[in-house]
Amino acid sequence: MTQSHFFAHLSRLKLINRWPLMRNVRTENVSEHSLQVAMVAHALAVIKNQKFGGNLNAERIAMLALYHDASEVLTGDLPTPVKYYNTRIAHEYKEIEKIARQKLIEMLPAELQDAYRTLLDDNLHSPEESAIVKQADALCAYLKCLEELSAGNNEFSLAKTRLEKTLRQRSSDEMNWFVTVFVPSFSLSLDEISQDTPL
């Protein structure tokens, strides 16, 4: 059996820091970001199903979200101002991400490639699945801004404003419900979020 470097590569996502051009109170890596996006995407799908008549596979969406930035283990995390500087750069970077995702798939044993292709190749995701993952990704970036601002780091104030615009553009019933119910807690201290839930 041939050895595969697939999971050895993915384990290095924890070495890739997000927000590389910004001063951070606490550094966030791609691995932990991916976990949070998976949890939020799962929640959005559950909320859509339970409250707004959806019929999504929440577990599949969680897995899509878990792998949504996997290609960055090969490309690194290009800062947003660079990535979206103009449409040409944005398009070319999408092509680079596509090549990186294919490279990751090719690292797998042949008999596993189709199973992981459905997770890594966003052309195989339904528009609704992709929308939920993108909403979760933007929400988690927004939550990072709230945490940094709560810690007194004004470096994230413009990013927060930009992400509020993105969230309005990606607005949905399930996302608005999540924002109303869960997001306010991210601006509170540990004591404030713990006072109603003593052990």
C-alpha cells in the first residue's frame, strides 16, 4: 500500500495564521477557524431545517465547512485586501485554489479520492450548501472582529464594518436568527457569559 501525505498536510493547517497583515490580540490559525466554521455552518443548517422549512443535510454541510479552507495548506492564507484587490487577481486566486484542491485529492489513495472530492471540490456542492458555508465563514470572521474589538484592538474596526456589509449581502432567515440569538454573547466577558450557567 502506497503512503499518503494527505493528512500530514492537513495537520499543518494549524501553522497557517489568519489575518496576517493585522495586529491580533490572539492569533487565529486556519485549523481552528475551520472547526468554528463547521460548527456554525452545522448550526445554520439545523436552524434552517427546524425553523424555516429547510431540508438540508446538516452533517454534510459541517464536513464541507471543515474542509472549506483545506487548499490553504498549499497556498497559504492570502490577505483579503490582496485577494480581492481586483477581479483579475480574485479570478486567478480561485484558479490557484482549484489546482491546490485537486493536488490534495491526488494525494489520497485512489479508492478514497471520490469520497473526498465531494468535500473538496466546490463544483460538487449544491448552491444551497455553498451559501450556508459562505455565510458561516463570514460569520466566523465577524465573530473574530467582535472578540478583537472587545479586547480593545481597534485594528479590526474596518474589517467589522466590511463584514457587516457582507453579512447583509448574504442575509438569510437562518443567519439572521443565529445573529440575534448567539452573536451578542461574543462581545461579553467570561464572567458575563458564565453568570447564568453556574456549575
